[in-house]
Amino acid sequence: MERHEEARLRVRAVQPMPGYADLVSRTYGAMVAATRACDDCGLERSARTLRDNAHLTWAELGLFLLGALLWTTARRTFTACLFQPLARWCCLQPKDAVKTPESAWKLTFYTLSWSYSFYLLFCTHYSFFHDPPSAFHGWKSGMPVPRNIAIAYLIQGSFYGHSIYATIYMDIWRKDSVVMVAHHVITLALITFSYAFRYHNIGILVLFLHDISDIQLEFTKLNVYLKTRGGGYHVVNEVISNVGCVTFCVTWFWFRLYWFPLKVLYATCIGSLEAVPNIPFYFFFNALLFALLLMNIYWFLFIVLFVAKVLTGQMRELGDVREYEEEGERRKASVLGKHSGKERTRVQNGILKDKHL
């Protein structure tokens, strides 16, 4: 009886999600107040705070490195033994066959990782989605990380460590690949930092809000490749890709540009200070999250560009506007190393390309 009463009171205490104006005004006020309260901020205090509050063992770092290596090995194995044979079996066009393994791999991972985040947020006792500020309730330096959340962090952290390497050496090079590398570095920093400082609760919410868009993106791209398989045209895949495109655009805005700032940033900028005054590395942690938000806006501009091209008739078929136009014409001509010595190119997924960082 007491538990039910406790739960009922906790539900009543949950604040409604703010609007953008409230987020901006209250975040500005909270940051100004935090700046004024920091009378001895500097490198010396930062180093001391880092020593006192960062908790990361060598065993955990070893598991991260091992996991990153295993993800790279798993991708190569799945590509060679499953995804490439599947592309050949489906008789995909050459330009689509070389892109299929990357999309299939990412679809597999993000589906599993998002499903696990969904399980943690909606099938356990955690209330971080409905009440994001509660992610900081009861926070203590060096507090133990629940095993189910620690598993999620190991999976995601090692995957993004692998993804930095994969974006440069395994993925198709796109117009936003440099930004993608920066995104993976920032994401890995957020995962490592939030784990070490025990901000893992809000970290699970961040991962949940971002992975779903990647699922829809890769699923839609696979159906775009499959609609012209075997020399024919398959209407079912055309319909699925069109629906997937619409839902991708909607969920990108809803999860990354609506829920992410109004749930996560509101909790980290305001709720964290209310629960833990002088919370360690408040500005650094929020700076990384704001950088992530700016990247979400940057990629949303690609979505707007895509919609504009479709509406104005410049694009009659679905395609990734981030890809270089000539990539679709370059074939797997030098898979045996027969490419010009004058043009310094790399072969990735069967496509010749110049790569500039």
C-alpha cells in the first residue's frame, strides 16, 4: 500500500515537458547562476574535480578496446559471409550491391541497441523518459552503475570506438563523412564521460532518442536498393521506401530536435543543478550535448534539402543527398588493385574514391 502511495506521489511530482522558450530562458538563467557561483574555476579545480569524481578502471578500458576490435571483426565477417552473398543472391545493381553491406550492418546493430534501450526505459523500473530530471536524483560520485546499464554502455561505447575507424576506412565516403567522424568522437566522449562521472541514467535516454533514426535510415536505403533487384522493378519495396522516408523525416525532428533538447538538455542544464548543486563538469558535459544538437540540426538541413528536391522535381527517385553523384558510376573495376597510379584513391565497399580529411 505504501509503495502505491509513493508511486502516486512521484507521478504527481513529474513536471510537464517545457517548451523551447522555457528551455532557453531557464537554461540561460541556470548557466549564468552556475557561472557566478564558480568563484575558483580553473585548470587546477578541473584537475582536482577530475581526480575526485572520474571513476574508470583499467579493466573497463580493456573491455572497451576488446569490444571495438570485436565489432570490427564482426562487421568484416558478416559482410563477407552474409551481406555480400545476400546482395549477389538478390541480383542487385552493382552500384547498390556495394552499398548494401554497410546499410545491412548498421541496421542490424542499431535495431538491437535501440531495442535494448527501449527495454531499459519502458520495461524496467527506470523513469528517465517520462521524468528526465529524475536521472540525477540520488546521484553520488562513484556510485555503482547497474549491470543492465553498464552492458548498454559497453555495447555502445565499443561500437562508437569501432565506428571512428569504420567511417574512415570501411564506409562509403560521403559529403558529411568528416562531420560523421566528429560526431563519433563526441559521442564516444559523451559515453565515456557520462559513465566515468556516473551520469549513465541520462546517457541511456540520449542513446534511445538517437538510434531510432538510424534504424529507419538504413531500412529505407535497403528498400531503395531492393526495388530494382534482378533487373525488375518491385513496387512493394518502392512503397516501403517511400513510407520509410516520411517516417524517418518525422522521427528525426521529433526525437532529435524536439524530445532531445526538451527532455535531455532541460534535465542536464536545469534538473541536474536542482538535484546536485555544483555538479561536476556541468559546463563541459552540456557543451558536448549542445554540440550533438548542432550536428542534429546540420543533418536535418540535408533532410530539408532532400524534401525540397523532391517537391521541386529535381529528384524523382529516393537517394542519399549526402553521397557524391559520381560514386554511383564508379564500379568495382580495381578490386584486384588495377587502378591508376596517378589518382591516389581508396577502395571501400568496392567503390573507388578520393578521401580527404
